[in-house]
Amino acid sequence: MPRTAAPTTPAASTSTSASSATSPSASPSPTPTPSTSTSTSGGLADGLAATPWEDLVTSALLGTDRRPPGAASGAGPDRAASALLDAAALHTVRRRAGLLPAAASPRPAPAPDDPRPTLPEAARGRLAQLLADRAAAGGSGGRRGTAPDLTELIPQWLATANQHGYRAPDSTLPALLDAARARTDLRPQALEFAGPRGLWLAGLNPEWKFALRGASGSALLPTLTDPEAVRRLWEEGLFAERVALLGAVRARDADAARALLATTWKTERAEDRLMFVDSLRTGLSGADEEFLEQALADRSRNVRATAAELLSALPGSALAHRMADRALSCVSPGLTGDEPFVAVEAPHECDAQMQRDGVVALPPSGRGERSWWLGQLVEASPLSVWPARFGGRGADEIVALPVADGWGEELHAAWCRAAVRQHDAEWARALLGPPSTPPSNGPGTASLAERAKLLAVLPPGERASWVAGFVAAHGLSEAFQLLGVCPVPWAEPLGRSVVDALDIARDAGSYPWSFSGVMGLAERCLAPAEAHRLEVLTTTPAEPADASPGANGYWSEAFQRLVSTLRLRATMDDELAPAPEG
């Protein structure tokens, strides 16, 4: 006996047996035959009409031979199967006819006003084109050819639009939120551009709830001069709203923000306390020291570590002085020989007081305990203590001193982390050394990631000039991370250095795909005015005998795409420029 399938389509309600069973003139045949569905199952179908739908589905799934439905338990297999289908048809019609409309939901509150100026018409069309191209490409980007990759131009377009203070057109908000959902790097700029109406819309769609977590929240916050409204949101609001509120209050009055945080600190979850402590990073000052000192005794290890990190970034804090005392006992001028050097005696233990001040006792795999402890002490110590320790020498002289017993790499890496944490440009400059020096021979660290962090401490102009010198001396193979921290658009010396290096790589027959990342950066970061100077590079010269097959064609295509992208960026900037007054 074949098993029957559960009816899932309207076809079941149009069967002959269903019509026969519901027709007033239809009656079961006194002599049922297997070939007549109506005469065979009409009576059984009537008997099954009261059987619950769920029971019919169960019988259909298991088969009427194993689970005959209700009144069909004594019928033959064929009659039971036909009766089941007829009863299902009856139930389907009944269920559809008896469907009740859903209860009306309350209407959402009206969208808030956004007083910012509207986009110029040309820029409005450009935004629609960029978002449509993103959707058509699946958000993946990375397409090749000579045409610009519009998806990769969205961040720059948003940055320029926000710089001019425009508001997003209402019709583009859904596509804008979809783009921000797919790409986390777009979220800060996209949410700023979407403004209060974007946050309002995000609250109506669960797929856009990220906007409520990551938004600055200014449109969702109460008036900060209303203490009762602030207190109520702080005590009753969602976590994202509370983080946004704390940041807004801190930007206005740091003392009031700390007082607000203290009211609920003891009852907060550990992960929430960590986020709240980390929010003090913005606008960190000596006034935060007392609160952070108390957080050193927190029951959460992550909270304690973050509090210790922030205190060490305050050179005048008590923790910074305690760490300096420990570090100075480990690092000292050499006392023997004719040439000055640095002597190191790493800690032999990590006591409870060190751990309370943020020193992690257990090193990562592959690290020795003593070197691990030494690095943490030095990076948490104020850099201002070292000139006095080394006889008044400056940072560049100190880092040039030889370090005894193989401790140089560990000591210099810790000084690099300290310079980044304390935003000390003098030490960052000394640890970077001249850009012409190979990274492996530099005074600080050979790590390009650490060098990029040191560069970020320098003023923007000096940063770009240093990287330009590095590219000119060493080419582009090791410059990608360094280029990423340079201000955009690249200053002329840096842009010229990058283009010259790309041209040299092409002429040398280098494997072109190795430079695709740098070429992509150039498309986004070169000044648009450079386009006219790059025209000569778009031609396809004769291919050297030792070059990769098709390399020159690829280079020509890449330079054509670079030129067309720069020209499009120039057009986008013109479209976003405010109309002249008058």
C-alpha cells in the first residue's frame, strides 16, 4: 500500500472527491468500486471532517496503512487513502475560508525631523548609482577591468557628504542601511549620514538592529540638561542606549559622566563594566585616575587590565610611577667598559602587587616569563623617566645604545608600545629611525604593524613624508601597512613616490598581481589631481623577454582603471560641493 503525502498545495481542494463530498446531490454509491473515488470515500470523508488537521497530517506522513485516520480505522487501505485526501480537501477549503485578519499593530511614531541640508541633485543620483552597483555586485567588489570599482568609492563619498553636513534622502535609507549591514567598515559614516531618520527606520526592521547598537545615539537621547530624563534612560535603557548616553554626557561633562557611571557600577555585568571603562579612553585625563584606581580591584580580569592600561597612559598617575620604579630597577646604564650600553635584569617573579597593577603573570605560548614581565613593566612606564636614567640623553640617543645580553628586541618593542600608548611623537620618531634604514636594521622594531602604529603618533604631514621616503628607498613590497595610516588624500610627495614605484615595478617586469593591493589603495587615496600625470602610464609598452606573460597588459589596464577612478572621484567631489551663495 503506498503512503499518501500531506496535502500542501491548493490542488487538493480542487479534487473530484472534494467536489463530490461537498455537493448536496452527491451520495455514496451503494456498490463502491476502487475506480470511483467519490463513491468509495465519500462517507468516510464525512466521518473524517471532524478529525483535527494535525491528525490528518500525521496519517499522511506515516501512511494510512500504519496510521489510519480516525473513522477510517476499519476501512480498507485504498478507501482510507482516498478518504484522507477528500477530508484534507475539505479542511483546506474550511481553513482558508475561516482565516481571520491579523490584529492591527500600533502605528509607529512619526520619523524625527532632520534639519541638515539636502543633497544636490547630481550627488543624489550618484549615491543611488553607488548603492545600486553595490547590490548588483553582491557587495563583494574586487572586479577587474578599466572601469572604476564603485563599491570601493562608497566610503569616500560618505566621508565627503558628512564633511559638508548633508542628510541622506529618505528614499535611499533602506539601501544605505543594507550596505552598512553588509560592511562593518561603512557603519560609522553610513549611520552619521543616515541621521535620526535612519535610526528611526532601523528600529522597525530587526535586520538593521546593528544601527541601534553602533549609532552615536544623539537622536535617541534625552536632553542632557534634563537630569531626570538622563537618570531614567541610564537605569532603564538598552545597553546600546546607555553606552551612547555615557559618551554624550562625557563629551559634555566628564565629571557628570563618571558620577553617572558610579551610580550603577556595582550592579553592572562584567562585560558591561568593561565597555564602560573602555569608554573613558576618549578624553582620558588625570581626573579619571581615582575611578580607574578603584577599578584595579574589580572582580573581572578584563576590567582590571583595561583600567591598568588607561592609568599607564597617564604619565602622572600613581600606577605609572609604581611601574616606573619597577622598570628602573630592571633597566640601567652599563657600568663596565668604555662604551655606554644598556644593562637589563628582568624580574624574577610577578608578585601580587604587580598583578594588581595589570601585569599578566602567565605568558603566551613561546614567551619566557621574565621577558614577558619586563615588557609589561617598560611599556606601562612613563617615557619621561628614561632620559634622567641615562644621563640626560634624548630618545634617539637612548634607543641607539647597544643592549646587553640579547634583551634589545624585547626592550625596544616595549618602548614602541609605550610610545603608542602615551602618544609620544619624540620617541616614535626615534624608534622609527630614518626611512632609508632597512626595517631589519632599524633602532626600534622590524615589525611593520608596530611601525604603522608608531607612524600614527606622528603629525599627518610628517607621517606622509616618512612613508614617501620609505617607498623611495625600499619600494612597495613592504609598504602596504604603512600606506594605510597616511592621511587621505595622499600628499604630493607620497603620491608621487607610490606612482614612481609602481612604474619602476612595471618596467622591471615584476609580477603585476603582487601590487594589486597597493593599486587599490592608490585608487582610493591618491589626490584626484594626479590623474593627468598618469595618462602616460596607461599605454601598453613592449613586453620584456623575462616579464610575466601578459604582465604589461595587466599594468596598462590597472593604470587605466586608476586614471578613470581618480577622474570619477574628482567629479564626485564637484557634485558634493555646496552651491555658491549669492
